[in-house]
Amino acid sequence: MAAAGIEQADAVVEIGPGLGRLTRAIAAVARRTVALEVDRGLFRLLVDLELGAGVELRHQDVMKADLGGLARELGAPVVLIGNLPYRISGRLLGSLLGPRTPFRRWCFMLQREVADRVLAQPGTRAYGPLAVWTGIWAEARRVLSLSPEDFDPKPRVHSSFVLFDPAPSPPEVTSPPALRELVRCAFQHRRKTLRAALRGRIPGAERALERTRIDPGSRPEALSPDDFVSLANAVSEAGRVG
């Protein structure tokens, strides 16, 4: 709980409460807690447990939930917390990392490999779209590293608890969808040069590379998050005047 930095003024949305151990600790601090559980059997078990005042259980798949609407329902400030399964962690983080977030903070227990991808620096093998989104839209840090022995039952993987705070001064992005498409396309062909990866896939890319003076012969992992923003903005500008 201390690692998450939850305060009395916060409402909390918890993803996957498990057997409610963390839920109880959250409820002891937060003004209100909504716990989302997708497993029907576990949801029924949780209903019979005493999770604390201010806790509301909802049988819901987080990947189908309107998290923005839920945050508005609870009223700011809202913290999102959870132990994310590997299969949804990338998609959920991708949906949260953007220009507008209703959450004061989101904090997740992630498989260590996913955390490494989130926190990767340019020029490293783990660097990719998740690191780019994080670098643009958030300030992220690993606050705990946990081994299988720290859990009961023991998982087969190591885990990291990562905090995400919205970036206080994110760069101006002309078109977030265009930025996402450019980054996706670049890393989909990460072994190619930028020129080869973007040619024929991102209209205006050649002109944008010239305008931003980004080396078209460099690889995608060589670009910083700000480089990708500059390139995407130049692509959008080229599309307007082309």
C-alpha cells in the first residue's frame, strides 16, 4: 500500500482483487474502492467475504470496461491498481497511455519482462512501443522487484510493481492516432531502416524525415519518444500541405 501512495482523498479502481487481501488494505485508506473481477466463481466468493466499508465489487472484464466513465463516476482523484495478467498487460497499458487520463496514478504488478519493456531506454533490445508511449505520456518507475517466493501460491515468473504518473508537461502531439500508427509501423519492421520501414506505409514519411533531420538510415530503436513525436507531427503537417 505504501508503495502505491494511495491517499485518503483517493477513490481506487482495483483490477483483479484475488482473495481481497489488497482490497482490504486499500479500503482502510481510500474514500471508496471499486474492485473489478472477471472470474464468476471468484466473484461469488468475494461477495461472501468482508472486504471493508466503501468497497463495491463488480463482475466485469477490465478490457471491456469503460474505465474513463468509471473514473468520472467516482470523481477525482482516482487511482487505478492491479496485478495484471501477461496476456492483457500490454493492451491495457497501451489504452491508458495517452494525452488525457482520468486517473491521478495507475500502478500495476507486472511480469518483469513487461516492466522491462515499459521502462526500456532507446537503443536497447526491450525498447519498443510501450516504452515510447510511457516516455511521452507518463513518468514511470519500478518501486518493487519480486521473486516467485514472495507470492503464495508461487508463480513461475518474476514480477515488478511499477507506478505511472501522468507526465506533467507532455509534448504537443498533433494527431495521437497518427503517432500510434507511425510507432506501430516502425517497430513492426524494426530490423529495417526508418526509411524502409515507413516507405509506402506512412504517407509523407520521407518528407517528414527530411524536415526533422532524423537520419532515415537509423533504426526505430534509436529514436527517443520526443523524436517520434516530432516525426509524427511532421507527417501530419506534410499531409495537410501535400
